[in-house]
Amino acid sequence: MGRNSTTILIADYIASLNKGELELLIGVLKTFDFLGHTNVDIFSFYPDLEAKRYPECIRQIDVCKDLHVERYVRKGSPNSILLASLLSGFQHILFVGLYKLFKRNALSVMKKPIWHAYCFANVFITCLDEADCVNGSLLKLNPVYISLLAKTLSKTIVVYANSNTKTTNTIWLWRFNSRKFWEILARYFLNNVDLITLRDQQTLDYYESLVKNTKKLYLTGDPGVLMDPADPQIVRGIMEREKIEKSDGLLVGAEMTQRLLLHSSPEIPRVRERYEKAISEIAKVLDKLIIEYKATIVFIPHCIEYYRDNDDRDVANDIFKKMKNKSNVKVITNEYTAEELKGLLGQFDVLISDRIHALISALSMNVPCCTLAYRSDKRPFNMIGKDFEQEKWIYEVDALNADELYKFLTEILIASEEIRKSLPSLTQHAKERALLNGQLLKTLLKSKRNSPQ
């Protein structure tokens, strides 16, 4: 570690099979360029998976191994995750006690790499993306006890590029309604951190009600927009491999999540029936695009987290089975990098999707998008609607209807040239807001270095 380098510990889990999360991580690394030379450690729960996919400059901390929670995390049930969370929390509190007594000699007792990473990092970053500021991204209460540890070790701790749509919801812990308990922990955590950068106004407004010193709250932007696409030659190779041709007809990218489709038609009580109706409606729309516009439909696998039942290929296949004009449909099943997918998204005439980072990638490549959303998820309305000024082109699936969605898509196609002309300046503004995360972190660290101890 060089004397002039900054060591950053990202105390969050970024799933590399979710290319949107990986896009965010790559963008976050670009914001660190303001700091000069950096060393970056990151929490990992599936190190064998991530080793092949994370940027080479990142060093993984095997959380499952170091905290002895692998058998609980792998089960994935709420009770097993709760046990893993309790065991993790106990070890962190134990380390806090040992450090107060013995300082860095505590490392001779608790020797795992995670404790060394905590001690030698300059900055802890937590609550990336939409991670809950109490429950974190996987282990419950993770941000709370990490902030306690940061305070004990006199480390800088930052909430970075967060957009938490759960902040106003009731959260259930240990089978009881815990909203007030959550707010107490949220206040403790947020008032302990040194800087909070947020991606949407709604989260900013809510956090202002919890934080005493609101001067450390900043509205920034999503770092994912900073990721560059793959080289055009690589993209052409992917299109040849997948037999995707640009012809006289429309080239339409499509990607829908199970989460989105299960929020459609809430009047249908049975989940399976609701899902079946949703995929049938989407199939009708795509079939009509093929007939009316000679479209080729390409399903993009922007997330393939099979271990979380969050694989876009499953939904794509379900919709494909419902379609009539199957010869005009490509269901991509191969895995591609986030950069390759961004380059591929740039080839489409229009994208239909609800994945935020797929939409950000397409919009930043000047591709008009039909953003699918449901009312209770505010991210698309804020990060796509407001940040990219695409409010007009958000379709709410709560009352999903094939005829209405098709009509909506035709309006986007009519306005597509106008949309394309507006996107470069909007993308540039989005990039400037994203870079603000790194600029604010640089200013914070500079003020910390210059302040008297």
C-alpha cells in the first residue's frame, strides 16, 4: 500500500451475475479516480463466482468464510439469514470490545482477513444502490454494526449512491412490526456516517427527517451511467454469435423481471394466475410489433442470479412460449459482461424493460426506452423519469393491458427521433451528477486530513 494511496472497503455485496449491480460497481470505481491511487476491497458471498467477473483491481473479502456463516447464507431461508446476521453482529461487537482494550493487537485474536481489512481501510462505503440503511443488502443490521465499528476505529464511513425505496415502508424483523425500532436504528446509523450521497429526491427528503446535520446529505446521480460500452467490434461479434441482424424492420430489446410482472393486475389474488396473465399480455404486444413493424424481438439477460430466483432468462422463456411469431424472437441465454450488454443495447431501435441499469445503459447509448414500472417502486420514476426526463415514457403495469401498452409503444416510436436528439445532453448531465459522488468523497477526505486530530 503506497503512502499516497487511499484504501476503500466496500462493505456491501454486489452480485456480479446481476449486470446492473456490476454496472453500478464499475461506475463507482470510476468515481474513485478523483482520489488518485486507490486500493479497493469488497465484501463477497460467492467468491468463486465473483472472481471471474469483478474488475481485477478489486480484492474480495470472503464474508461467509471469515464470519463462519456460509452454511446459513447458502440455505437462503429467512431464519437462516437471521442466524447468519446474529452471528455476524456478535463477532463485530466482540471485535469492537477487543479493539477498545487492545487496539490493533485484537488482530492476534481475530485473525481473519475481514478484520484486517477493517483496520487498514481509510474509508468504509456502505448502502450502495438500494440497500436498506438498517438491514443492508443481505445480512440484517449490517450497516448499523459496521458504523459502530467505524466509530471505534476512527474510520471515515460513507453512504454512497443510495436510493432506498423501502425507507417509508414497514419492515418486519423477528416476526414483529418494527417500524419505530427501524427508525431508531436508522437515526443511529445515519448520524454516525460522515457523508451521504443519494440518487433520488424522495430518499433525500426522508433522510432529512432522520439526520441532525443535513449538510452531509447530497443529491447526486447513479454511477452506472459512467460505465463505457464494449468495443463495437466485440458487439458485432456478439450479434453474429446470437444471429441478430439489423434489417428494415424494428430491432426491439426486451427484458422483464418476475418482480415487475407479479405487481400487475393486483385484483387477481393468486400469484401464479397474475403472472400468467402478465406474460400473456406482454406476448400479445410483442407479437403485434412483429406483425405491424416486422420487428425482431431480442430478450436481454441483464440478470442471471439463479441462486436468488432472479434470472431474466426464465421470464423470457415464459413469454416466448406464449408468443405466436417465434421465428422473429431471439432469447439470449449466454452470459455477457455488463460492458458487452451496454454495447448490445445501443444497437436497438427501442428497449422495453423495467431493469433500471439496463434502461440507463440504453438511454446513455441514445436508445428510446419504454420503461415498465409499478406504483410502489419509485426508482424508475426518479432515476429514469426525472434524471433522464423520461416521465412521459413510463408505463405502469398495475393495470397491464396489451392494447394500451402497444398504443403506448407506437407513441414512443413516433417520437423516437426527438427522444434520440435529447438524450446526449441528458446523459452528459447524468454523468456530471454521478461524478459528484467522487468529488464529494475527495472533499471529505481532504477536510479530514487537514482537520486537527
